[in-house]
Amino acid sequence: MIMKDRVIGMGSLDGRVAIVTGAGRGIGRSTAQLLAAEGASVVVNDLGGAMDGTGSDVGPAQQVVTEITEGGGKAVANGADVSDHAAAEELIKSAIAEFGRLDVLVNVAGILRDRMIFNMSEQEWDDVIRVHLKGTFNTSKFAAAHWRSLREESAQNRIINFTSVSGLHGAPGQPNYAAAKMGIVGLTWSSANALAKYGVTVNAVSPAAATRMTDSIPEARRRTDRPTDEDPQRSPDNVAKVVAYLASERSGWLTGRIVHSAGYEVSLYSNMTPTVRLIGQEPWQLDDLAAEVERSFRAWTIPGRVV
């Protein structure tokens, strides 16, 4: 357990208060434990449902809280459904009521309903978009409104969202999940631009680790060169360290970016920028445009691949 690695009260997050959603298991659990080990007071939020979002159980969140408090840290459990607008507002309010402030929001919560686009039901689409994208919006909205109301000139507040290579690279069997995770990227960029003047940075983490979600991937769809789930490179603890840095005051220079964490590698994704620009001097003729697009764009594409 991460709590063994540090002495409480001597960390990089001393005095800070953080909410971590989806913190009952996997990356959320590792993140909550490390933030607490670094000195933060943590609201451990988890609905406690199955991987597909059904059911609820506060047990996983409470277990993480027990582990944190037994290690000398400060934490409380919260079972709010972040996809519920009113419940998300209460989650933000509960952190402030319990610990007197809020400095960091980490949006990890999510579910899976995998299916190919031609087989996906409307419900499977709606449920994944609701939890991932709407859930991230809900918590971010109320945290942002709180920080805006304070108007602290020296604020060092953080929103850390979670995206995925499923969206960044287009996983064919996860159109709902990919769309939600790319929607979170757009929300991250928009929020970073909107909240900078209130002392809030907003970044997205793209993780690679062994979790309930990765365990559900059929063997035939797994990369053959991927480390086994028992390999320490697949530990969620590796991702948690990236989140802990982004949650600290030291990271205030970085906002509106995607950081990928896979094993012992940390990568910075480039933000959207044109690769090729065709600038005409007058309205394009269709045949001329087609010829120029094919001549200029084809050199930058690989047939049959999106990215």
C-alpha cells in the first residue's frame, strides 16, 4: 500500500483538500491513497457499482478510507453518483463542509459498455456518455463555481480529468467510451481557458494500467507486447504519481494539456494544430481543390489508419 512509502505530514500536498471520484478501486484508489500520503485530506468518492455502472455499494470507498486513516491520513467516504447533477453539487459542498476548503478535483469515475458501432444500443451509448462526460462536467462545474466565488488572486486550484487512448487513438470496439473520453479532452481545453484567471489549472491524464476495465478486454484484442497485469509497470500506482504532481502547487505552470502515463513512461501529447494548410487566393474550383488535397494531404496519412 502506498501509505507505507511516506510519513504523513511531510508531503507535497500538505494542507490541501482533494476529491477523487471513482476512488474505490484501480487508479482512483491508488490516487486517493497517494494524495493522502502526500498530506492531502481526501474525499473518496465511489458509487460502488459494477463495471457496467449497475448497482451501488459504499464498501469500496469506505475500505480505501479505512486504509488511509489507519496509515495516519485524513479521508472520508462519499457514495454520490457523479452523473447526477444535484448529487455532484452535494459532493463538492460536502468536501468544503468536512475540511473547510477544496483545492483539487480528480475525475476518474467511469464505466464500460463495449460494443461495435453497428451493434451498440442507444442505452449503451447514453450510459457511458452520462457517467464519463456528464459526470466530469457536473463535478467540474460546481468546483469551478466555488473557486470563482472566492476570487483568490493567489489560488492554486486543480482539476485533473481522465481521458483515454481509446479516444485519442480510436478503439474500434468502444465508440461510446472513445467519444466520451475525447469529449473530456474538449472540456479540459475549454475549462483551462475559462478558469485560468481564477487560479485553476485543468489537465487530462491518459492512463495505461491494470484495472477492472482493462481486465474486461478480450484476450484477442490485447496487444501482444503489453506487460502482464502482474508486471509492476502495469500498477495503477504509476499513474497516481502523475496525478499527485498535477495536484500540487508546483504544477501551476501546466494547463490545458494531455499527459499520458504508461508504466515508467510519462508523455506529453501535442494539442490540436493544423498539419497542412491550403490557402487559396480566390474561391476554389472543386477539381482544383480535390487535386491539391490529394497531393498535399496524402503524404501525411496512412491508408486504413485514422491515427
